[in-house]
Amino acid sequence: MTIQTQLFEGALIRLAPIDHEKDAEVEARWTNDPHYLHALESKPAQPVSPAQMKKKYEAIEKQLEESKNSFYFTIRSREDNRLLGFVRLEWIEWTHGTGNLKMGIGDAGERGKGYGSEALRLLLRYAFDELNLYRLSAMLGGDNPAGLRFFERHGFMQEVRRREALQRGGKFYDVVHLGLLAEEWRSKNPKEVEP
Amino acid sequence: MADLLSGKLVRLTAEEPKTLAEAYSRWSHDSEYWRLETSDCARQFSVWGIQKELEKELEKESENNFFFHIRTLADDRLIGNVGLDGVRWQHGESFVGIGLGEREFWGRGYGTDAMRVILRYAFQELNLRRVSLDVFEYNPRAVRSYEKAGFRHEGYARGYLLREGRRWDLIFMGILRQDWLALPTEDR
Amino acid sequence: MTDNLFRGQLVHLAADEPEVLAKVSSRWAQDSEYFRLLDSEPPILWSEKKHKEWIEKELEKDSSDNFGFMIHKNDDNAVLGFIALFALNWNHGDTLVAIALGERDHWGKGYGTDAMRIMLRYAFQELNLHRVGLLVFEYNPRAIRSYEKAGFQPEGRIRGMMRREGRRWDWLMMGILRSEWLQLQQESG
């Protein structure tokens, strides 16, 4: 891997900036699916309008500029540049080399096609080889077994179960914390030897 | 839980200020709708005026209010709004309010369906213990709709409103979590 | 109704004026052991004036989700530290709690455990929450023992979250459910 390697380009998808004009309407539509919202956040599921989504984007970019401990990328199809999802790295503590990861593919019909896996692979390389982080964390609800399997397939380990921290649909679920250490990622993704 | 926000006739949505402004302005010209909906004196609003108000609202973010608009499932028409106003989290209680601005949808089960969706949201998404409402004595259609949705009468404030030269009571109703759980599944 | 929700056997919880808070906060922050037991951020030293400005700005924010209190000794009203709820998810009845005693000669004497008991009663009886959680650093065994005494159960370890003094340390997470707390109340009579 050299400096010429593209950090943001995959085979199917690319990591890209927010398109304030085009993305708001697409992402607002996703918020009508409570499954999607529940997979990402613990607050009550509420759809938002494109106008509200635009305000969210402004808040995100403001935070990126001011806090210097978070990163945000949209996931876009290489084929036609359409918005597929997002990936967010936040709560970075530079002195300890840690950060929290959150990602989502918005349209249920676009899941299971490898977009999420490719986006995560790019993000992990960015986090470990560019930001030089020591570990990444992720948090998921126990009502999202597909999400848990996804992260475990990529090497994350379950570390904490906060018991009954979620109440949804009349049932209790745990909140699961997962973690992946840079050294674990490296042992599975060894660098090619330079010629 | 794909149908958290959908009922049999309607679904709950978020709307653009422009869309709402046009609807609200038109609804505000219907004084019967207005006076069933609110105790505030009947007023009328321009589209521009309402849009400015709504855009200002966008700036505010409230974690204690859950406000939605109502669209028909059949042809996606915007017919009204419904929301939980002022959740008192530690007591697990909130007031609910609903209004159908499109009068052709009155008395046809749309309001009851929207109320069922918001109650399910209150009890299953917000995990509340109780939902309260108040309704004007001169709105028997609404009172019947609320009874169908599971609300019980709890009392009334005498002579709360003065309209058309006489006094009217404000009726209080409420539904507890156990009342809601006891409803037949198709009514939840 | 409990007589005084905020009073325990050794301590009581109270709100204090910004000047008082600024004074003790800036003094405690200069004790790097105190700071590094509490916070993963590198300790920095603000002036008392800056502490006061920051405190006043915090107090001006919407207080409906702010459940932070100062811990005072019952016998002489001295300020020992603070205890606060954060990341409160009302719709799930879930919160985290943080506690720190700035007065080091009062460590290990039961003051923290007493304050935590008051806060748990407040969380379960006044706020009607379903669970209270916390995170504690692996290198703080005194706190871990205090939390165990208050009824918290271990829920896992987040590996290597901090690098300090040349090595890696875990974050331990602990939690107590409403049913567990009620059980404890029954047992202690």
C-alpha cells in the first residue's frame, strides 16, 4: 500500500462528502422506516422532512469543523453516484487512540449486496492506517441480530451487554458494545510486502 | 415493527414547511374546523405567514413533543396532524392532540385510526403509562372517536369555553397502559 | 413519601452557587489522581474564573434532563464531590451515573457509597427509571468495590480504552436493574 492508494474508493462503492441538494430527500425517505432508525439510535423513531434533514447536515458539518474528533462520510454507488448510506466515526479520543463507529445502509433493498461490507473495510483502513487509532467501538441493540452478525463477521468482538437498556414493542433488549483492536485487524489484513 | 407509523387507513409522516403552509392556510379558513380544534380565537393565516412560522419551528428541537402529520394510505392525501404534547417522562404520561383539517374525512374512521397509531407509538415506542386528552363538549364526534380508541371519561371542567353566547364544558379523558393492552389486537 | 429524598446516613445532595462550585472544581482539578480516576481526557488546569464561566453556561442550559448534585457531609456541610446522571434515555428508562469525590481524605470511608444509594433511590423512585449503569476504569478498585456494595453488577469490559502510564487499561461497565434494586431494599428491611 502506498500513498497513491485511494482511501475512499472501493470496487462497488465510494466514501464521499454530503451532497446537500440531492441527499436530504433520499435520507428523509429512509426515516419513514422505523427498523432503519431503530438500528441506528435509541431515541424514539420519528420521520424527518427533507428540510429537517438539511438542517441536520449543516449541524454535522459544523460539528466536524469545530470538534476535530469526528468524521462523516456518505456511502455512494460507484455506478451512478446514488446515496446508499453513511458511516460516522465519532467520540475520538486522540490520546488513547479510540473512536466509535456508526453506519447504515438506508434502503432495505440495497442491503445484503456487499455495500456495507465494502464501506466498513474502507473505514477500518482509514481508522487504523490513516488516523492510527488503537481500537474502534460500536454499539448495537439486541433487537438487531443482523447488525451484530455483520460487525462480528468483520472481526468485532462483543465486550459488554447493558442489560434491558432498550424497551421496544413491549419487550426488553440489551445494548451490546463491540470492539475491534487495530492489532486484530492487522493480523487479518496483513500489508503487502513492498517490492 | 415496519408498521409502527401506519394504521389501516392512515400513516404518520414528517412534512416540508411549504407543504404544510398551504394546507394550514386553507384549513384556517374553515372556522368550524378551527373552533373544534382549539380554544384560541378563530383566525386566518396566509401561506407565507405560516411558512415563516414553520421554518422558525425547525430551529427548535424538542425531546418532549412528538408531532406528526397524517396522510391517507389509499392516495397519500395530507388530511391533518396528531401529536404527543409535553411528555412528562418521570411519570410516563403525555397529552395527545389531533385535528383533521380536511372535512371530507370527518366521521369516517380516519381520526380513530390515527389515534390508534399514536397510542401504539406512546405505549410501545415511548413506553408511557398513560395518555391524556381534553375535548370540547360541543365536539361529540371526537368524543365518540376517542371512546372507540379506548379512552375513558375522567371528568370535566365546567363552563370552560364561551362561544356563540353560551358556556361549554371541557371534557377530560384518559387511557392507561393496561386499558390499552386489554383492547382487542385489531384495535391497537 | 420518603421524608428527605436527598439525605442519606453520611451525606446529602444539594445544588450550590457557581462561585462555590468554581472554587472546589478548580482545586480538585489540580489533583491529577482525582482527575485521572474520573476522566479519560488529559487533565488540564483552568483558572477558577474559567471554571465559573463554564459552570454558569452549563446552568443556563435547559435543565429538564440535568440531574447533577453536589455531595455534602451531613455533620459539617462540607462539599466532598459531585454525583450526576447523564445519557438519560427516558423512553427506555435507562441512564448512566457518574460520581467523584474531590476531597481525598474522605476516600474509602463510605461517603461515595452513601451518595450512590441516595442517587439510586432518586433514579428508581422519583424518576421511575428501569436501570442505572456506569463505567469505571480498571485501575480504580476502590470505586469498583463501592459500586458492588451499592448493588451494581458487572456487565463487561471495553478493552484497552485508555493508554496511561505506558500501558493499556480497560473500562468496566456495570449496571443495576430496578428489580435488583427493589430486591436489595427488601433485604435491608
